[in-house]
Amino acid sequence: MPTKNTAVVAGNISIPSFANTTFIKNYLIDTNDETSTSSISPNLLKSLIGFKPSASRQPKLDNTDYFFEGRTYGVASSVGIADNGLKKSVRKYRFEEVGYLSQVKCLYNSSTNFRIGKEYPHRTFAVTGFLPDSVGSAQWSEYIGATSDSIVAIGVADSPQSPRRYISIAAGEKYRVLNTTQCTVEFVPTLFQVTVDVKDKSVGVVPMSGVDVQDIDPERILTRSAVRELDSMSNSLQSFYGSVLGDALLSSIAAWNSSFNAQGLVSERVATLSGLEDAFAFMTDSILAGYGQIQLGHFSKPTTAEVEVDVYVLGKKAFTSVAVVINAMITVAFYFYIPS
């Protein structure tokens, strides 16, 4: 009788190609695709509000029902979407993908001039100022609110090809712990190993250290768009009496306190900055993964994968399907059948 076992075979899946970034836009609209979405911001904020930095599992931001074991790192967007060519007997598979390792550092910058201005005209507030990577002119945008107390404004510069991006926050009294905070995001080109457990619906991503890789987007359109996504979110999701993004950031800070500061030994200042670092790392990872989903629908490329499949061993031969085993058994039975 055949016995069940596993074997590792070679396979292929599709991963995003960023050779053409025509479809990378800010704050995109919904699609009708059930397994992916081009509207990154709403899904992202919904997940951020429930995000816990100490949680071992984070949901994949699509409708594939997969979970990440640990940090997502902005890769593996093809899992559950562009891996349909693999056989149903697959248990696990592994592949490598180049992406960005987002390294976030935050501080309070009391000397920043990125501020909320006076009300003019009625219920309209200009938010202006220079960022460390501003080119030419200051950042400028308008926010609507009952008062300036309810505003959380994010400013980012549109400097080309910078490997380091700055994020500045100007916030009203309701969100005063966020005011004058400033974060840097370093996008480091990195090779990641992705392990997918198909049965468990889990994805593990590990950055590979000491490996030189080519930048997937030398023009840095992806990284520039990713931080500008935060700018668009802060303005578009500003309500008359509060900030949806501000509430999500406060939720992340509260989650950090719950996970790492239950005894209250860490100051509010440090806890705020740590919560922001977790939030922006999570958000940039999720935005980059969302861009990967968008690219899969337009530009993709094949990559090899190590695929672990179920097999049935009959003697010294292994078969990947029950039908093959049954056919083999029938053949053997027929061969040894001797009529009376």
C-alpha cells in the first residue's frame, strides 16, 4: 500500500515588476477585484486601529485570508493572488523577492516651522512649513475643521530620488502629543525570503542580510509615493471634529503602551515616538505591499519557488496525486493477475 510523504520540487509563481510604475498613484479608488484593492488607505487604517506591535500574526490586507507571522516588509503581495498555478497538493512553498526594508526613526523637533496657521477663510486652516528634504518651496495644504484643535496634518516633501524620506506632523490640541513630531524613513533595498504555509494560510518573511541587490525602482517613485500616501490620507480623512488618521496613530501609541509599557516606566514622550515608529513602519510596509498588488494586475515577472508537495510512495517511487497512485496500483494488479 502507498504511504503518504512530502517532497520538494521546483515551481514558478509571479511577483510584481516595477520596471513600469505608471499605475502607482496616491490614494487610489476601489476596484471590483475580490482578492486585491487599489484603495490602500481605508483598509490600511482599519488594520492600524487594531494593530498590536507585540502580536505574532498580522492579517494580509486583501481578501485571501492569509496572515503574516511577524512583520510584512511590503513584499509577498502575490501570495494567494498570483500563485494559482501551483498544484492543490502543495503544502508549503518558498521564494525570494527584492523589496525595501523600511527603517523608521521618530523624534520631537521643537524647531520645526511646519505649523497649523490661523483660520482663514471660515473653518479653513493652512498648514505650511519646510521639511529637511524640502526642495525649493515650503510644503502647503489646507485642512477643514470646526477648530484647529481637531486637525492632524502630515507633511512630506516631493524631493526626487532621496533614499531617506521625512514625515512631519502638525497637530491641534486634541492630538497634542503628535504635534512637532518628525520621522525619517530609510528605504533600504533588501532581498527577502518568503515562506508560505498553504494549509495554515500563514506567510513568514525574513530579510536576508549581507546580500547586495539592485533597487527595484531606481527612480524612487515607489518610496516617494508611499510617504505622499500618508499626506493624502491625513487630509482626505480629516473630519470636521477629528482626524481619522490621528485616531489611528493614537491607537498605535496605546497599543505600544499596552504591549511594552504596562508598568508605566517609560515616559509619554518615548512611548509616543515608539508608537509612531511602529505605526509608520506598518503603514509603509502595507502601502508597498498594496502597490505590489496593483502591479500584479498590470506588470509581473516569474520567479522560481521551492515547493513542498504531498506525495504517495509506492515502493521506491513517489506520486503527487491519488489518481496516479490508483492507476499505478491497477497496473501492478493487472500485471500480476494470472487467470485460472
